[in-house]
Amino acid sequence: MRRLMLLRHAKTETDAPSGRDQDRRLDDRGRNDAAEIGGWIATHPPFPDAVLVSTATRTQQTWEIAWAAMKDFVPQPHLEQLPELYGADPLQILAAVRSASAADAQRLMVIGHNPGMHELALALAGSGDAAGRKALAGNLPTSGLAVLDFAVDDWADVAFRRGRLVLFVSPKLLKQTSSE
């Protein structure tokens, strides 16, 4: 069994001072949301053994803030920074997941960007949480986390429609459930 956690970066500033999209930083809401989703992960095992992060500033900051919220509760995962995750389409992200076999992680987190992350989550989820699948159908929002399980022994065997969506969560959904 392999578990894949797809986390979209947190909310960002509209423009980076440099003018480069890759340099956009998290805004105040993004920093708060990254900490919130990190705290949620810290209380909902199993935890990632390895994390693949795009080299864009916003994904790096999302990981750093989420990790700060969970590091007292979660063992340190293997971390890889992958430039190919920036602007990646679903097939490129899936290729990065499939090549994760070298780290032999049972649970892998990928922190990346839309539309690729959203499209990949939809393409992988062949079954699972119906309410989560319905909520995920519209968007993988900033700081949104899709957790999928695969009945495979190797990341190389992960394929479209073969995943079971365990859950979909976002800071907005967490706020809605806590106020109900």
C-alpha cells in the first residue's frame, strides 16, 4: 500500500517584486493556512516519509511553514526539491511520483501548483470518499490537500483511476466543520 498526499501551495501575493512568477511569496493568509494545514497533518497520521517540493518560492515557503507546525509530532521526512514540478502537468507530476521508488517511501507528499496538481488528483481518484471527490471536483484550492491510497508495492505502479481518495481537506473546509 502506498499513500500519496498532494498539497497545493498556500495563498500568495499577486506579483513578486522581481516580476518573476516563481518568486511569488505567501501572503498573510497563505502563511496562516500553511501553518493550519501543517498542524492538521501533525494530528492525522500516517505522516509522509518523503516530500517532493517545487523550487518556486511559494511552495518552499508552504513546506517550511507546514513543517514548522508539524515537526514536534512528525518524524523528519526525506526532502527533495524538484524544479520540474514548477508548472508541471499531471503526467510530469506523475513521473516524479513514479520515480520516488529510490527513496522507498511508503507515504509521499508532493507540494506543487495548479492546474497540474488538481488535474492529477482528479485523474488518480478512481474511488473513495464520495463527498471529498465531489468537493475536489471543483478545485484544489490553495493549501488544499488530497490524500490517496494505492494498492501497489511500488510507486512505479501508480496509475490514473487506480487511487482511492481517502480524504480531501483545506483550511476553508476545516473552518466549516469546526463551526458546525
